Amino acid sequence: MSLLMSLLKYRLKRVGIDISNGLYLAPAMSIDLEAPLSMHKIDLNTRSGIIPRIGAHTYIRSGCHFTAFQEIGRFCSIGPSLRCGDPNHPLNLVSTHPFAYQHRPPDDAVRKIKDPPKIGHDVWIGSNVIILSGVNIATGAVIAAGAV
């Protein structure tokens, strides 16, 4: 682990944000964290242009991958191996294979990106859950393990 990452973890821990080894943040990504908070070996790779927010008293277990999200509320419990905000393949082209769209500009109307997911307060999410783009999870919801 680099000296810079060690220093960052130390400073965050002092204000109540516990980050384990293995956290990945996309380059130049901004995120709003509200202490206290606990995150373990997760991948925050959001590129939606929105500064995502994670609320206080939330914990996120290992193996979670966030391609996009707007907000995770306070007091949320997120189990391992969550996938959140992955884009869909366009269904209105000649094929769903990437050859049909990979060389088009990213803002092309063919590839409609839905709003990043939003997770309310006091939400419990089991392991291996997939949250699709455009989904909003209400406060107090319980999402069973393996749900899509």
C-alpha cells in the first residue's frame, strides 16, 4: 500500500470513516462520505458526472462494485458482492454485441443511460444483489440475497 493511501486511511479513520485495504476509487473521482462509515474491499468506479454520497452509519461489505449511484442513505447494511448501476446493452440495434456500438460517441442517443441508482435510508441489501440503472430503493426496504 502506498504512503499516500496509508495517510488517507489514517486521516479518514480519525474522523470515523473505516476503509479496509482493497478499496478502489476511479481516477479523479469525488465522493461525499458522512462519518461514521465502514467500507471493505469495494470498487467505486462511478463515471456519471454526479458526486455520489454515502450516509453515516452505513457499512458496505467486500466485493461490491459500483459502476454508478447517486446516493446511499444512512444506516444502510450492504452485503458482499453487490453490483450497482451497470449499464445495459442497447436492444434497438442490429445486435447486442459491442461491435454495434463500441465505436460510437458515448453521448450517442442509441445508448440511453438511465439515472444512476439511489438507495434510501435504513436499507438492508443481501449478498449478490444486482441493482440496475434507473432503480430507486425506498427507505426501509429489504432486498433479498441474489435479487435483481
